[in-house]
Amino acid sequence: MIRLFIALDLPAEVTAELGDLCAGVPGAKWLRPETFHLTLRFIGAVDGRLYGDIVDALGHISQAGFALRLAGVGQFGQGRQVEVLWAGFEPCPDLNRLRQKIENTLQRLGLEPERRKFHPHVTLARLRRAPLDRVAGFLASHGLYRSVAFPIQAFVLYSSYLGSSGAIHQIEAAYPLRVG
């Protein structure tokens, strides 16, 4: 069995900017900038046959490349149960279209539909008992963050393994988007 997800990679200058935001909240487990990505679809554990079908089927998705821009920060969880800090994205119909094509492709292979609403974000930190005033301070001081617009020229199928220092992501296949 192999654990899979589909994501968009971010340019190095954007991951470096995001890495610079990652400080100031005790109890935060900040992710390493080299692991930052935008998850389009978590697939989970699959067997070898389904893995091959997924690799092949994703290669038939056709869409032109597009640009994205990070915009603002936020949290998942409420009150004392704040669990994640994230950076969000400006709305992008092309991103939503690509995600829907991926979802439709996976459902045709027999995978269950994604039940969670798509909320494009980059996870910055996972929180454990972080002081709420420090979380609020982080959100207030970085709420107006905006990256430069950057091109999306491919989406990537990753495998994920849990190691002693966190998840290790490995590229299984990259799928270029059309130019223009």
C-alpha cells in the first residue's frame, strides 16, 4: 500500500517568504518550508493496481496553466481548539477547475468523493496548546500578507511516508499543464 496525495508546488521564493512568517507562536510545530504545498486532493492508501490506474488517469487531464497568489493567513479550529495556522490564496477559477477535473478523474476510478469543502491553503503550523493571544497576534500581524503572483505549470502526485521527524513526501509523477 502506498499513501498518495495530489498537490501544487510553490516557487522557492514564495516558500522562503512563507518560512519567514513562521515564528512567534509558542506551541506551534512549524512545517519546514521545503514541504510547503497546496493540496488539491488527499487520496490515502492504495494498492499497486489502483496506483497504476491513478498515475495513468491523471495524465489525461488537460488544462492550461494559470497564476496563483497567496493572500492572508488564517486558522482551522475555534477557541481553545485552534489546531492549524495557514496561508490562503486569492480566489482563482482555474484552480477550482483543475481541482474538479482531478476529483472527477479519481471518482471515475472508484474513489470515494472528497467530503470536505475545498479550502485552498498552505499549512504553516500545527498547534498544541498555543496561547490564544499569540495566535491572534500572528493572525493580525500577517493578515495582509500577499505574495507575488506565480505561474502554475504542473500538478504533482506525491507519496507520503511518516518518518520520525514528520511526513516525507516523494514525487511519484508530475503532470504538466498546457502553455497558453
